[in-house]
Amino acid sequence: MKKSIYSLLFVLVISSAGFAQEFPSQVWHDGQVFLNTGESYEGKVKYDLEANIVQVQSNTIETFSSASISHFEIYDEIYGGIRVFYSLPYALNSDYKTPIFFELLTEGEEITLLCREFITVDNRNFNTMGMRGMYMNPMWGMPMGMGFNRLDFDFYFLQDQKIYRYSQKKRELLNEFMDDKSSEMKLYMRKNKLSHDKRGDLLRITAHYNQIKRNS
């Protein structure tokens, strides 16, 4: 009987996987695109951070590269709120700097937090989780280890007019980017149970660092 129930659950889960989750870069958003020439376009906006292009849909669909765009903003109905992306020079895959898109998470006089999102496949615990664990996964609501996509982020700090990629290691965060206030920041993170590598937590950490720098 138990085996039959598991078989039925497996069929239901596989069937539901056919309704693929949509990620922000895969849908159209209300938004605006601002070109380097001073022109702006408003309508439905779709972005591709891997190709560094943005499309704007009004009467027709126009495509712009990061080299021609100053910044763009969207209202993200999936995750809620207005998101702003800037085109900034950075050597991403070579030694030469080219304009690529970064999302602005929080801006400060001392340090600014940027990020680039990407879709990755999560295959964790495929061989170790039992059937109950597969169907009770609270993060996805689907079985882990079956190649389901999830959103992940690379983080960057803009400091002293340079963009540095953050390795998402706590030691680097406290001893390099926030070394002059490392003791205060460590206490703040521990008191508020903030992680050094989660998007929302890192935003709060960076904003707090800028605040205490202003007040010092």
C-alpha cells in the first residue's frame, strides 16, 4: 500500500514539474530603459544578463545592448518592488572591461552592493534523501536532486570607484571590505542572525556599514 502511494506521489510530482517555474529574466515587466543618448523607452521590458541585452515592447520590440544603455528599471511582480540595473564597465570573462549589467541592491558613500543573477540547477542530496524528504522540501515544494532550476546570485562591491567581486566568504567581507568596522559588523550580524551570503541579509549588512561610517 505504501509503495503504491509513493508511486502515485511520484507521478503527481513529475506531472507538476511540467509547469516550469518562471524566473524574472524570463518574463516581461513594466519598466523603463534609459539610453546613453538621453533617450528613454517605456513599456514591457525583458532582460538577459548573460547576453547583456534588454528588450522593450510597445508597438514593436526593440533590443538594446548594455553598451548603449545607461540603466533600466522594472517593476518585478514575481519578487515584488522596483529593481534598477546599471550598465558599468567590468572585465567579466576577459581582461578587457566592457559595459555589463549590474543590479543595484543598496548604494552608499562608502560602499555599494551590486549583484548579477543567474539560473542554476540544484542537484543536492539526490542519493541521500528519502521519499518523504523529497516531497516535503519547503524551499521548492518539489523533489530535490531532480535537476530543478533555482535563482542564484553573484555579488559585487563598488568601492573606491572600482568593482570587486565578492567571494561570499565571511572573512573577506569583514577583513577586506569592512575591515575598519569589522568588530561592530560582526556583532551586528550575530545579533540579527544575518548571513554573509544571502541577498537580503547582505543588503542589510552593507546598509548598516554605510550608516555607521556616516555616524563615525
